[in-house]
Amino acid sequence: MAPPERKDKLCGKESMKSEHEGAAELPFWKTKTLAEMNGSEWESLCDGCGRCCLVKLEDEDTGAIHFTDIACRLLDTESCRCRDYPNRQAFVHDCIRLTVEEVERLSWLPPTCAYRLVREGADLYWWHPLVSGDPDTVHMAGVSLRGRSVTSEEDLPEEDFPDRIVSWPNRVPKGARRRAA
């Protein structure tokens, strides 16, 4: 799937000018560190894929983290957004609030995660809403959980969780691999 053309508007605000319109200002994720971002910029880095909201299991012997295809009870698997984002930590005791420190510490952030990419000095992918101007490109590129066989943690006994370990959250889908220009 070819990436859509860059739109002139992003969330009702002017986005970067195209290369045909002269020199463009670099977007904030290319000029700021995670620590320098304001709250709005920080929140906009989330692409809405839902991968970080999958239940993860830690191997007690090795410490390795494994993704499952089990979604947090608050995740809406159609929109791939939390149903109660402002209060999520009150309802999900192990929900991790991403901070600069957590992004530095967490080794399990998916390879598509914008927080991880910015931390590593890499550019965002073409399908990221900040690049494409369209929040649906994360779904169209096959990066999000939408359309995958995902079960809510409320629908399974915890002893069945190890049977649901999957590797796809740690991979970039083939059609989604190209970086933004």
C-alpha cells in the first residue's frame, strides 16, 4: 500500500509546508527531545495502534517480556484507544503511564512506537498521524490492533495467558516499513 499524500491540515492546524512551497520548518519530533516536548506534543506522539495496551508476560527466569494477543480491559479494539484514558491507572493497577523516564527504561516498547523512535533518533513512519495527517493510516497500514484476533483480559482466566503469546507486536508490518521523508 502506498502512503497517502501529505495533507495540508493536521488536526485543524497548519502542518509543514510541502517541499514545493519552499523551505519547511522541521516538525517538533525532529527538533526536540522527549523531555523538551509540551503535553500536547507528547500526547500527539501516540499513533493509536494499541500495541502497548496488550497484556505482556515476563519470563521469571530470563526477565524477557512477551506480548500476548490479550487486550487491556479498557482498550476499545475498534478505535484502539483507551475507554477511560484520564482514569486508567485507577482501574488497571499495572497500567504504565509513559514518561520520559519510562520510555528510557522500557525495553518492550514496540519497534513502531513513536516514543521509542524519537528516543532512538529515528524518524516516524509514513503512516503515523503526525506525518500523514490522517489518524486512520495507522490502521490502513496494518500497524494497529484493529482487525486482529484480540481478546479482552476479562474474557480469559489468567492461567491461559501464556498460551496467547504472540510475536507480531514486536515486528513492523511489511507495508508499513518505509520511513517518512
